[in-house]
Amino acid sequence: MTVERLTDLSQISRRALVGGAVAGGINMLAENSVNAACLWTAKQAEGPFYPEEVSETDWDMTNVVGGTGRAFGEVIEVSGQVRDSRCHSAGGCTLEIWQANARGRYAHLHDTGNSQPLDHNFQGYARIVADGNGNYRFVTIVPGSYPANGDWIRPPHIHFKVKSEFSSLTTQMYFDGNEHNDQDYLLNGVALEDRRALLVKFDQIHANGMRAGKFDLVLADD
Ligand SMILES: [Fe+2]
């Protein structure tokens, strides 16, 4: 049985108020746009499947050295920008990413309650460094949903652990519109206005047919 701890449900994000915007009384339009861009990203549980050991860590999770082909599933691109609590880009921050394969199985010793097969062509984990403007990008597959506890089905999601010089954040990214989102205890433990930032639309299409989505993150101060 795979259960991601509920004890972190209370760790909802606080709203970021940009001091200068409030104190300075700049016009409402500018204030709203600044706050919208710098809403602190909600924390989410790390879960039980943070990798214990990894081999490859590069940005393309759909290929592994010595593999027999590309990972099973729909290939997608995820990109975005990481900012700090003052809305400055977190250039050079590190992002760790891990997720289940397309059938909902983690390559982890503790994922024993899942009868779905492993995919030996799927990397399952990446560690990437954002550029000087906090921008990052990786290629992966849409993870499958998986059974958690009782009737609870975890919707497809990607785990993120982000570290910058002064901040860190552990959270999960979800796929907007997925049928399991509305019943997920972890996602719905986040305040509605913060939840939207965790839901990513994959409605951009690259020339090669690959869907792409943007997941921007804002780190609160540690
Ligand atoms: Fe998970």
C-alpha cells in the first residue's frame, strides 16, 4: 500500500505580499500583476518515494544509457521559472524531480504494493540547475495515477525539491483537468488560490507534436 503522509496537509503556503507594492501604493494594476507572479508556491509532502539511489540525473528522463528505447508513455516537456520571495529570479537554483512511470509505478524499494511493471527505459529522476534567470526545462513522460490508501487514487503528479541559496521548497506538480484531481487529499489540502499554481495545463504543442506545460515556482524564505 502506498501512502503519502497526510501530516503535511497543514503546510499550505503563505501569501507573498511584496512589501514595496503595498507600502508604496503603486497603482492597483501593477500591484496585482506583481502579486500574481509571486504567490509563494504551496508546499507538498515529499512522499515515500524520494529516490534512495540514482544513476542518471540529466534533463531527459525518457532515455537511459543502455536502454532499449524511449520510455513508455506520452512524452512531454515541463519548463518554468523559479523566483524567490521578493519575485527575483532564483538563478542557478537546483531542482530535483522524481515521479512514477506511465503506469504509476516508482522505481523504489518501498513501492511494493503496486503490481504495475517497472520501465527500465525510464529515468524516473532528474537533477537540473536553472539558468541565470531561474529558468529550467526537462523532458519526461506523463506519470500514471496509482493507488494510495483505500479508495484514494493519487492523480498523476511530479515531485519537485528546489534549493536556492537561501530557500528550499518541496512540492508536487499536477496535470490540470485530470479526473483524479478533485478527490486527492494532498492537492485539496491546499487553499484554492494556491492550488491553481500547482495545476499545469499541457496545452502548448511543439512542432514535433510533444505537449508542453509551464510550472513556475516561487520560494518562500527558509
Ligand atoms: Fe508521488
